[in-house]
Amino acid sequence: MPIDPQDTLLTVQAGLAQLSTLIVSYSFSAVGAVILLVVGYIIAGLGERSIFAGLGERSIFAGLGHIHGFDQTLRHFLSKIVRYAILVLVVIMVLGQFGVQTASIIAALGAIGLAIGLALQGTLQNIAAGIMLLALRPFRIGESVEVGSIAGSIEEIGLFATKLRTADGVYILAPNSTLWNQPVRNFSRNGVRRGDITLSIGSWNDIDRAQKTLLAIAAAERRIRRQPAPIAFVAALGDSTVSITLRYWTSSADFFATQADLTKRAKQEFDSEGISIPLPPPEAPEAPAPEARRQ
């Protein structure tokens, strides 16, 4: 059967018309999807920054600053949730632009989430532990803590892990379940800490004079709290030494600096007062070997 050129031309023209219609239609959908992605990304960033750093008077979330317990720790956690929730919503809207049924997507995401949850039970423990850490607040951002063998200053409490920085600048990423399942020692929560300085003096020195010297040093130190009052007492007795301890209270932020300065001042004052610190006994010479004795 011969092919009619006119029918072929009409078929090609109809196909091109449908193709151009599809191109125009999907072009608008693609442009709309790009716009949604850009706007959604910007809104997600603005939402994260507004919650994390915007509890000031000009922030749209300024009222959250008056809620008891809504501090930097909780703001950082909620800011991440808001950001990812907005991004997920934007992705679903973009897929809807191309005619994808969003209801089926949500159902599929739920099934995938259930399967991933069963496969990653340890990770879910970290999430549950992170929520409990945020709810009960055993530590907050900026506080110095010790949990088992982990010690440092809290920098960020995430959904899965917590970031810490040690006193010597080492970065630590600790799983939330590890921090939740062990006792927490928080050195910053109460705001004050007790410090002890113990020095050994010769037993021939005047003990009362040494105690008065330590108390005078504490009275001259402005970082030491007056209540509870500092005390000096005999901590231990040796064969030829007496250990005297100065006990005081200071703020958590000044603890290490105060301890170092007081130790230095105590040594200087003892020297000026003629209070001697005994030297360690000399080491006995080693006995010569039997071969050396025979020679």
C-alpha cells in the first residue's frame, strides 16, 4: 500500500504539536520546580537561623526566649528539625509539579522509614537518647562535663551524637546513647566549685603560722568566695612532714586559674615566712655487683 506523503506530513505535524505542548508544559513545571527549590532552600535557611540565633527583640521567634528552659541547646536542635522538615516539604511539592502523587510518596517514605528503623536499631537508640538529653538537660552547650572516659566542653547536641572539645583542644564526637547510659559529672551546672591546695612542710615548722599564711593568701584573693569561708587544716602527718590543705570555693569559670595562682602564691609566701618544704630523701647508692666486689 503506497504511503500518502500528505498523511505522513499531517502525522508529523501533529506529533510535533503534541511534543511542543509537552515541552512547554514541562518547561513551566521545571521552572516552577526550580523556583520552589530556590525559595524553599532560602526559607529553610531563614527558619534555621531565626530559631538558632534569633531570640533577640527583632526576631520572629523572640517570644520563645521567654519560655523557661528554651536555651541555646534546644534552639540548635529545633533549628535543624525545622530546616530538614521544610526541605522535605519542598521536595514533595516539587515532585507534585511533575504530576507525581504525593500521597503515595508519603506512604512509601513511611514504609522506607520503618525498614530503616528496624535495620538501624542502634541509631534509633541514639535518637531516643538525644531526645532524653534535650528533655532532661544533664548538660547544655558550653558546659564542662565528664561522662565515663569522655571529658570536655559541650559544643553541640545533635540528633545522633554530641560534639565536645577537650581542655587541650581535641575534638570528640560521642554517640548520644553513650552519654545517656552513664553518670554525668557536670562541672559548670552549679556555678561554683570547691578547690583544695595541699602543701607539705617540715614537721619542725610552726603549723599555726603556716595555716594563718594560707588563710591570708585566700583572704587577699578576690576570686575566692567569702561564703563558705576558706579553711586551712592539717590533712596528713608523715615521718618528718605535715600536709596542710587550704580549702576554698570559687566560680567554675575561675577554678583552674585560681588553683594555679594560689599554689604559686603559697610557695612564695612560705619562702618569705621561712616555712620550709622538706626535700625528698636522697636515694641510697646501689650496691656494687658481686663481680665488681671480687675485683
